[in-house]
Amino acid sequence: MSGHTRLALCAAGAILASLTAMAAPPVELVIWHSYRGGEATAFEKVVAKYNAAKAASGVKITTLPVPYDALADKITAAVPRGKGPDMFIFAQDRLGGWVEAGKTIEPIDFYVDKATKDRFLGSTVEAMTYRGTLYALPFNYKVITMVYNKKLLTKVPKTTGELVTIAKSLTDASTGRFGVAYWYSNFYYHAILMNAFGGGAFDASAKPILNCEGNVKSLDLLLKWADKDKFLPAEPSTALVTALFNDGKAAIVFSGPWFLGEIAEGIDYGLAPLPTVDEAGGKPMRPWMTVEGVYITAGSKNKDAAYDFVKYVTDVEAAKIMALEGRQTPANKLVYDDPQVGNDPVLKVFRQQVETAIPMPNLAEMSMMWTPASSAMAAIVQKSATVKGALGQAQKEVVESVKLLRKVQ
Amino acid sequence: MSQGPSHSRRFAAALVAALVVGVGLSQWALVRARAKENHARAERVALVSLNALVEMVARAGGAGEATRRAVTAFARESSALTAIRVVAFDGLSLEASTASADTGDRAAPRRLAREEKPLYDQGQRLRAAIETNRQEGAARKEEIEVVPSASGGLALAAPLEKDGSVVGLVAVETSPLPPAPITGWLFPIVVLLVAVAVFWAAAIAVGERRGALALVALVVLVVAMFAVGRHANTMVAADVRSSESAVAAAVVAEEARAANVVQEASLGDARLLHPAAWDADHFRRPLGIVGADGKLDEARRAGEMGRIAASTARVLGSFAVLALAVLVWVGFGFASRLGATLRKHRQAYAYTFPALFGMLLLVFLPFLYGVVLSFSDMSLYTSQAPIGDLFTKLWVGLKNFTDILGDFHVATSTAAGLVWNYQNIYWTLGITIIWTVTNVAYGVGMGLFLALILNTKGLLGRPYYRVIFILPWAMPNYITALIWKGMFHQQFGVFNQIIQMFGGTPVSWFEKTSTSLFACIATNAWLSVPFMMVISLGALQSISADLYEAARVDGATRWQQFRSITLPSLKPALVPAVILSVIWTFNMFNIIYLVSAGEPGHSTEILITQAYKFAFEQYRYGYAAAYSVVIFAILLAYGIWQNKVTKATEGI
């Protein structure tokens, strides 16, 4: 070996050594999620890919599965006290509460540029926004759509007019067959009609509007279906709906992706977007959308690194894995341009359905809505109260609860 | 009280202890109050400057060269505020800055750097706060943020508005705060010494009469506390007065400076400034104590002074009560008796200490926290407030309890008959009592009945029966609850199928209060029988066969044997089981929550599920805590009563 080469090698070695010394110290970021089965495997795969790509920079993402029921409460309890993960994945329903309580989740408007924002389905970003500030990047969404038994249904209804005609012809109360089965007495499921009539839970300025005209009209329509057209089963529940569909006794079900896993082997089912509502002037049924977002916690020591991962995990590459292997419906709209995702019979329909979906309110006050609204729904469906009376009562209760919570200290 | 020190010595010691507690705490509170006033004064003066600055910046448009000119002029005029930074949300830009780091290539205007994210987030937070307050028509969220700065001063931030919407932020820092005034210890020490001397003189006159000594000590304590209170009030009032003069001076000075800035940066007419609005609170509401001319509004100030006196009286009053407790505790010999017991049973206390400590940490502290919470108004919005706020800002006293217990609108009579108010605690309590009594009565009756059958000698396959009967108990009760809920389904439930088989019309179980409650009770009855059966069976088997033999020899009938032998022998086992079972059933959350969920319209809620809904659906933590304390009180009263009536728990 000549002197020159030796010198060059030494120099190279010294440069390498100094480079290694300059490389960032290892950073470990923890993310909590509540995935199981296929979703968990797909998610782990995404994380492994990211870690492999980032091996040189010393950043390593560690996942920790936490049961879904416990995750939000653990976050609420741990993060404000300086414990907990750097990131976590959860739906938008607790978002408002976390912001109002403070010290829990990190606003990310500062990081997010327009290009990043634009790659998501618009309403999913809206779900992650509270009082004008963005708190998470949307990961995936769940919406109610129409699931039907291909053997029973020859023509997919596009409007409620068609739906009623078809459903009536498929209903036979004596043998317990129903044209349509869904948990219509549940406020969440009923939202598909309520929102079609322009109703809902809160208006744009966060005021409760349970007794608004749209809600009244939507319930009038539901009562017509239940009492006059009689194509709905009494006292519906998820268990009942599943049982009816699996026994071939319900032709059409309105439900979300969680329902698909419940369908029995051998039932040949198809998906289609929810029909439009003739009674609401041809407006589409509008389901409430639940969006899961990737949040950065307020206590994280490595927010920049965390955001880099959040950005990666909501990008096309990760979204494709989550869609095809995890069977999620990604909030990233660019991934649907991929033929494998875009032509998937299930994902395709959910992608269509999301166009009419509206995000479920992420206000903390939403939790006060459920009990009064459910009571009102039950009373109306069971005819122990009039539509206006029950909704008026529920509105009164919610207004009172909201007033007591928002009371000025 | 025959042995130990004399009464006069003991009361002297008690008085000293009480004075140390009472006067010491008062002094501590006074030091704190003065430090707080010192801080508040600096903050108010800084706010006046900040509000003046914001007005200048807003006039200059909040962005661009005009804003930079205004900020530079302002900084030159006033050295009170340092590190003035103006941020515009649009384009994340730093529009102006007088911070020492922001020179050279970091000089404004430029885009905010990554590490300046907190500044941007703060601006967004203020924007959201203002929008929220406007929407709700209230002042709930602070519109100006004040935090301690790194240099020992204050860091303040105010929103910058343009045409009614928040477009940016003005952040400033102040120079380090002046040190808190020194509060001398001379006065409290003199008070303490004089008080003890007076007591000693009086004690010589009174002699060893316990009642008279106690009275003297009490009078001396009260007078001493009163003196300390007056002293504290005078000092705090003087501090407040000097604060107000300082703020008034600041307003006048700031107005003069502002006029110069307006002229220098050509920001229009200096006569159109709003100095009256500069002395404002964190919600940007003018305090109104200092008028536009820099004069104090005497009426408002008198009100302010009254409030200060009242709050001093409240704080010192509570210390006086504490001191009084110490006086009684030591003076009447409770303290020395406790000391004696501790010394005598040293070993026993040492052994139980770990358990006691564990209980303290895991049971009593959370319990205590719950009780404190019940006197506060904590909700989701205030859940991250520091614990001290529970006693100050969030404290509502007995309001939660009066709201809960004082609401007697159980029903209103309308044209359509009585309309029950299912949210009322007395309705819920009634339901809870029906629920508990029915369940326990059925559980005991049926459990005893089955146990008697199973206890038959030579019964074939007894182990199998026992296993079968215990099964419902072995299953997680929420699974049982969900299965039973399914059985009560209107269309597909087994009960309605049976009813239809016999030609009846199906019942919609959860539509009416009575049927809904029945469904819950039926479910819980199924769950409560096995426990009672196991207890009874165990007790039955421990009854000696000799007793029955002797009874038979004496010619007793089966019924007489049951009444005179079986039942009395069962009592020691059954009574505690019934007490436990009542408490469990009273708080049996799962069944109600899962089977009826309170339907219809909260009418079948029991107290514990109702408390849950207040806490986790309505996020009214304080109210829910008070509700839980009420439940605890009811159960405590029941437990004491039950113990008194039976005296049965002594035997086990």
C-alpha cells in the first residue's frame, strides 16, 4: 500500500468517525394505538419500514398497543402529568375535550403546509380541527354505507322512493323477513337521515340544535317507514341486525366497516352508497364520519421527529399498506388513485360514501348529547312521545348541561 | 385527668401550640398575599404598557414597515417592555422584533423558525379563546396570557385584531420583577409573647379550675388572632393602595409616551387613544378603577377594599378555627393521651404502620380528594387546574350538596297527570331502594331455600347441583347482563316468545319504568342467589347434628327445629352477608348500566349510575363527586344503623 493511499484511507476514516459522532443521538419515539389482528400487523409493517429508512438518523419508533376502551382515558390521565407516549392514534370524539382541558395534545398547524393538507379528503381534516386549529393528521375514517345481500336484492336502490318499494316487496312480517334492517333507533345511525334534512346535533357556532326542523322531518320520515311502510324490524340493535342479515332475513343493512367482519361465510354481499332522500329534495343521506387521527402529545420531547413520522404514516405509501393489508379506509385521497386500492369493491364504495359524509362533532359537549338524544329516539320509536315533544325535551336537557359545563368560573 | 401536668401548664402549652399554628399560618398567609400583590402590581403595570403597545401596532396595521416603525418608536420611548415581538399568522411571519437575538440575518421581517412554534401556537390559542368567548357571550377563556419569563420577569402575549378577527400576536417580556416586600416577624412574635404573658397572669388569678382556664385561653387566642388579622389587613390594604397609584401613574405615563409614538410613527390622531381600556384583566375587560385621566374611581376602590377585608377575614378565620382545634386538642388532654397510647403500644403501631400507610395512600387520600372535589365546581374545562385552585377559584362550598339535596321537584302535575323528574335524586334514591330491597330479599330467600334443599342428607348428585347453582356467580356479570338484555328483546327475546306462545302480546320491556326495572331486577336476582346460597350452605353444614337429635328427642317439629336451631345458627353468617349484599346491590353499576341503561329517560337509573353520567357524560366532576359523597353518606348511615340493630358482626 502506497503512502498516498494510506493517507487517503486515514482521512476517510477520520471523516467517517467525525460523521458518526455528529449523527444525532438515538431518539426513541413511542406511539400508542389500539389495533389488533390485521390492522396491527399492517401498522407494524409501516413502522418497520419507517424505522429501516430512518436507521441512519437514529430515530426509532416503538409501538404500544393499548385496548381501545382504555386508550383515551390513559392519555387524559397520563399526558398532562408528563407521562405517556409521543404520539397516539385515536378518533376525533375526544379531541375537543382534550383541547379544552389543555396540556394534552399539540396543535400542528405550524408544521402542516398546504401540500400536506391537500392530500387528505377534506372532511377528514375538518374532523381533526377544533376551533380553527388542526390537532392531528387524519389517518383513516369510518362511515356508514349500504350493505346488501346480492341474492335477495336484484336492483340497488338509488333513492328512498326506490328503497321503499323494494323494501316493502321484500318484507314479510310473519316469517320475520325485512327489507331494511339497521339500528335506526340509535342516534348515530339515525344521523344518516337527520343530516340529509340539514339537521344534526350542533350548529356551526357549537349551539345544540336537537329540536331543529331538519331533525323533526327526519324522524317523521323514519316513523313513516316503521309504521306505514313497515319494512323495519322492531327494537333494532347491532346483534339483531347482524343476525337478520346472516340468516338471509334482511336484504339491506345500513352499517359501517365494522359490520363487514360480522357477515357470515357464504353470504354474498355487496356495498353501495346510501340512497338519496326524495323527501329532503333529493339530497343524499349523510352519515356521520368517525376519523382516526395521529396525534402528537403536548408532553413529547421530540415533536419535530414525531411530526415527521405522523407525516410519513399518513402518506400514500403507508396508506396503501393500511388499506390493502390492514383493511382500513385511508383518509389520504391520493392512495385511491392506485388501481389496487381504487378498484377494491369495498374501499371504492367507502370512498364514494365519504363524499356525502360529515365529520361527527368533535366538541366535548357531544358526550352530553348521547343520553338525551338516545332517550328521545327511544321514546319516539316506541311512540311514548311525539317527535316534537321528545326532541324538545332532549334539547332542553342538553342546553342545560352545556350551560352548566360552560359556566364562567 | 389525675396524673400528668397541671391544668394551667397544659393550657399554657395548648395556647402556645394554638398561637404558633394560628399566628404562624396567618403570618405565612400575609407574606404570600403581599408577594402576590407585588406580582399583581407588576403584572397590571406591564399590562397597561402592553395594551398601549397593542393599540399602536393595531393602528399601524399589524404588519409591514409601519408596524416596525411603531414598535421601534415604542421601544425607544419605554424601557419597561423588552423583547417585543409581533407575529402575523398569515405566512407565519415575524413582523417586528426588538429581541436581542433577532438581529442580522434573523432580523424581522422573516418567517418564524421551527423553535418559535410555541409563539405561533400561543397566538392561535388566543384567537380560539376570543372566538369561544364571543360565541358563548361570556368570558371563559383568557384573552391575554401571562407567564413567568426565563429572566425572572413576565412574558405577556396579547392578540392582534384586524376588522374583528385575530390576525396575529404581540408578545413582550418585562425586566425582572421587583423583590417581594419584606414582612417583619416582630409583630407576630410580640403578639405571641404578650398573649402568653396575659394568659400566665390570668392563670395565676384563676387557679387550677379547668373551665375557667379554657375560657381564658380561648379569649386570649381570639384576641390575638383578631390583632393579627387587623395588622394583616392594614398591610395588604396599603399594598393594594400603592398598586393602584402605581397603575394610575403607569396609565398617565403610557398615554404621554403613546402620543409621542403616534406622532413619530405618524399613526393618526393621538386624541383618539383609549387609555381607559389599558388597565384591564386577562379577558381584556377594563377594570375601571383607573379612569382615562389617571384618577382613581373611589367607589370602585372602596368595593375592592371591602372584598380584600372579607377575604382576609375568611382566610384568617379558618386559621383561627384550626388554632382553636389545637387548643382544645392539647388543652383537654387528647394530645397527651394519644402520645401515651402511641408509646404504650409502640410495637403494635410499628407493625400496622405499613398497612396504615398503604391505606392512607391508596384509600384515604383519594377519598379525601373526592370529598374536596365535592366542594368545588371542577369540570372538564378546569380539570387541569392546579390543586390549589380547588380551594380558591373553583370552591363553591356546599352549593353542590344544596343543589342535589335541596331539589324537591320530584314531580310536576300537568294536565296529563303527574310528570316525574327522573333526574331528581329522590326519585333515583327511591328506585335504588326498591332495587336493593327486592334484590336482597329475593337473594336471601331463594338462596336459603336452595341451600336447605342442597343440605338434605344423602341427596343424589349434590356436587353437581352445587356447581350448577354457582355457575351464574362464576360468570362475569357483564356477560350475564348482556345475555339477559337479549332475552328481554321485544321481538326476539325468549320472554316475549313465551308470552306469544300463550297468546299474549309481546311486551316492550324497556319502554316503561316498571318493566324496565323488572328486567334489571330479574337479571340481578339470577346473580345474587348463588352468593347467598353458598353462605347459607356453609353455615348450615357447620350446625352440629347433635342439636337436631336433641330437639327430636324433646319432640320438636321440623318447623320448630328450623325456627329455634337453624335460623339462629345461620344468623352470624347471614347478617354480615346481608349487609355486604345490600351495599353491593346498592352500588351494582354493571347490571343497570348494561341492561336498562337508565331507560326510559333515566327513570331506572340508580344513584351510582347517575353519578357516573354526571361525571363522564356531562363532565361535571365536582357535582358528581358531591353525588358520590351523598351515596357514601347514605351507605355509612345504613352500615352504622345495621350494626347497632344486630350487633352481629362482633362475633366474626
